[in-house]
Amino acid sequence: ALPLESTLILDLSILQSQEVDVGALSINAASLALYSAVFRGAPPLGAVSIAVVDGEAVVSPSKGQMTRASMNMMYAGREGAPVYFHASGEATAETLISALRLANGEVSRIAKSIEDYVGQGAIDKEADLALGTAEDLVAIARVRDFLDDKVSDFLAGQVFLEGGTFNLLGLNSGLGELKRNCIDYFRKIGAFRSPLAKIAGSGCVTKEEVELGFSESVKWAMIDSIVSEGKRIDGRGYRDLRRTQFENGASGMCTVERDGTKLNSTVSVTTSRSPRTLECRHNLAITAAPFQMRSSRHHIRALEYDLMQAGQESSLFTEKALSPILPEFASFPYYVKVKCQALSMDGSFPTTNVCASSVALASAGVPLKYHVAGTSAGIVNQEMGEPIIILDLMDLEERFVDGILMLTSADTGVITSASLGGAKSAISFDSLLDALSGSVSGNNTVLSHMNEICSLEDEKGSVFEKIAIPKGSRGKVIGPGGSHIKDVEALTGVIISLQEKEDAAFVYGTDSESCKKAIGMLMKYAGCPSPNLSVGTSYKVKVSKILEYGAVVEVQDQGGDGWIHISEIRDGHVKKVEDELSLGQLLDALCIGKNARGTPQLSLKAPSSDSSSSDARKRGRSRKQSDRGKK
């Protein structure tokens, strides 16, 4: 529909509310007010909130039910025609579809009640408002007469496909030239006017009317290409995805590119308190902006403003999609910040950002339940025939489809978020379910690539550890004014978190080596400088200091220090320790006991076939006195 000539101001006042369903109630109240006074005769809207509690969908849930729910949803639409919905949490596709069916039935009932109420004359009929449209339909028709065939020929020629590779800049350049030619044509014939100097219905056009006519020409040319030829402007089929490339950089970074859409996601973890455990921010540094923004916004600040609005919407969608896969704060007491920098945009920005952020979170060592991927689906109505569903929308496609569904899911079948928006005309409930099924299938394809680049089953890059500290040693670990924690963080680069009601310390670092070093330092501050090793067991150790009568080693699995006497380096006489060992050398050593200080005694000698743990203890005790002055 064309924009209205008049400005509508709707004032909603909440007089009293003990319900959490205020959003749905507000939409229903607004629908009653507008369709009784302004849009009389048009089918009204209805809205309802749904919560999935214990696998069952509940209509208009209470606050307690919404808190316990695995998924919450807001749904709005007309009878049998969804207009908007957003759901977030965790649910299978079957559970989500069941909730959508329930919501669709409730919304149809509410919309019918509003229609009956208005039809009974309960609202004063004198309240009807006369509204017109600001656009000159004659002018727009003239613009389309000039552009329709030219745009169709340009898109059919596909000169922007170079060797099978889609060229976004080539497409933008060609369409921009066609629009400039249109403006030049009306200028030459003296029919291009400013809005103030133009007479409606005269056949003259303004810049804004050229923009509207141009958008309509592009829209119908692309729809005609999809319907008649079965392919899109970049050569893909209806449900083909663009090639998705992942580049997993440093810890906590991931770059994703989907042809014209390219972005970088960076994850940082901190102990500083925040209102939310997950915070998503966007820094949109665009080098190839979407076509409509490049063409209609000449001032860079206006362009940046438009892109920031898109970024803010994507931030909310990303948080809703990722929140279910993060661990509970009690098991991972850190605040996670996700920052996205968009390098170029050509549609599907929020869903691509979810893919990049999921990989970045896993790369940063955040213990995720599973990876999630996102895919957008567009619903295209036909005058004759069933609606067409296209996946992974480009920027131009996002502008002409009748509705856009964005969905994120895991390869386990769990859906974490789904939303329908941008409905420009009535779409059927069945087409919504078809789009949902297509998005889940597209996500499974993307998830296979994500698991290849950063598998959650690979514990090799784990950088998060939880260690128990002796009861009553919390103050020793923290130190005066937090000095011990600050020292450990400064020397190792890790982030340490201690919870008030738990005798444990959480260590988060960029690599496993720094975590182990930090754990050893914390245990020393806690009064447990030596690891608890079992006599007769072999351990992986690393030489950290060489002395005259032996070597100090770091026990890799335990994070503490041990001692290897010179006589336990090898069989036979050892003249100098440095002749046999070197700093940083990794060794397999056998625990043979502890000295008087409680430091584990280790041996590099191969155990004989008749050796036993008791023999090892005797060897350890025989050197207790000699080692007191040497270590």
C-alpha cells in the first residue's frame, strides 16, 4: 500500500496491568481503534502471546509460566493470514508448528470478534476519517512505462554474472544507470518537477515518484524472472543457498562471507558486571552498502543512520538466537560480549551474523550447548498458483518479497528463534510453514560447514577450567585488595572469577597453557602449592627450573610443581643436570613419593618389572633429608 497523506497518532494508555501479555493487548486495542475509525471495512488484526511449558503451548501465559517456558512467542495476524510473529527459546520444529497453529486459531478468533464488534455499530460511525494518498498514481505509471521493459531486459541479460560469479557492484551500477536515464528522459521532455511546483495528475514526475516507480519495476521484473524461468538474478534456484565461507581467525574471532554479505564477529569475555550475561553490539563499517541506500541516501551520515538501525535490529535477533545455547551463569560466571563489524551487506545480515557469532563463541572457549545457524526465507505470492519460497535472500529480494522469515536452529533439530516480518501483502499460514521447513533445511547445510571449521566435540582448544579451592582459603586466593588475582591475571593473561557461595575458582584464558599456569599460582596462594599425585602413577611434566642437584618440573595435568632428584634422571651416574635436561622439555615421570615439604618426588627411570609402589615410597623417603637444603 502507498503511504498515507495524513499522519496518524495512536495514543495507548495502560490504566492497570497485572498481566505480562501487555504487548498482545496493546495490538488488539490499537486494531480496534484503527479499524473502527480509520480502516473501516478492512479485515482487522488480532494478537496473542504463547508460551511452550513442558512441551505444551499455553495461550496468554502468566508471568510464572513465561519464566518456566522453553519458548515464548508473540503472534499477530488476520484470520488465516499471519502478519508478524517472533519466538525465542528452545523448541523442536514440531512443537513450534503446534504453537503457531494454536496462535493462528486464537488470532483468527480475536480478529473476528473485533470485526463483529465494529460491524454491530458499537463504535460511533461519525468517527470515520477521510484519508488520501500522497503519491500521484499517473506519474508513477509513466515512470513504470519507461522502466519496466528496460529493467526486465537488464536482469534477463545477467551481465552482472561474471563467469558464474555474482557481481553486486555490477548489478548496482546497471540499475543505477537505468534510474538516471529515466530522470534524464523526463527532464528532456520537461516533465520533471519539484514537489512544490508539480500539479497532481498532470503527468509530471518528481524524484520521489521516480524512486517509487523504479522500485516497483525492479520488484515485478524479479518476480517475473523467478516465476517464468525458475531462477533468481544471481543464477540460484528457489532454495539454493549462497556459498558460505568461514574463516576462523584468532581465539574469539570469525569472519563469514556470503557473496555480497561479509562480516566479522569478535567475542570478549569479562567479569565486569552487566545487566545481561550476553550483550551484542554492531559496528557497521560498510564498503559496499545495499543498493537502495547507496542510491537514495547521498549524505554519508544518513547512510550510517540507516545502517545503524539495521544493526540494532540484528543485535536483538542475535541475542535471542544465541541466549539458549550459552551455559548458565552459575557454571560459567562471565559476561559475554559479541561485537560484529559488517564489511559489506547484500541481504541476510542478521542470520549470517548468528552463524559468525556462534563460531566466534566456540573459538573463544565459551562452552556452548551446540552450534546454531540462521537462514532467511522469502515468501512470494503469485496471482495464479501456490506461493514461492526462496532461501538466503539478497538485498533486492528482501525488498520485493511479501514476507520474510528468519529462523535459527541447531543440527539437533532445536529451533532457538524464529520471526516473521516485512509482510507487504496477505500471506497464507501454509506458506509460512513451508518457509519454516525450508529454513531448517538450509540451516542444516550451513551447520555442516560450521562444525568442520570449529567442532564443539574437539576439546583441544578448551580455555575454560573450574577448580576447587580448600574451604576457608578464599581470602588467601584473593589477596589484599585483590592483589593475588590481579597478579595471576597480569602474569598469565587469564580472567579469574570467584563466586561467593562456592569454594571454586573459574579460570578463562586464551590457551590451555596459560590456564594451567594460572591454576598452579592460585593453588599456591590457597596453601596447596603441591599437586596431589598418586605414587606409582606416570605424569606428563615440563622442566621449569634446573638446579645443581635436580630439576623443578611443572605437572601438566595438575598445574603444580614437582621435584626430580639428579639420581632419578637416569640409571648410572649423572654429572650435571643440564647435560640431561633442558628448560621447557616435556617428559613422562613416575611419582615415587613426597619430600618433607610435601613436594612430589618424581623419577625418569624406567620402572623394573619387580618394582612396586612400596619400593617407590622407600626411594622417596630415603631422600627427604638430603632434599631439604637443596630445594
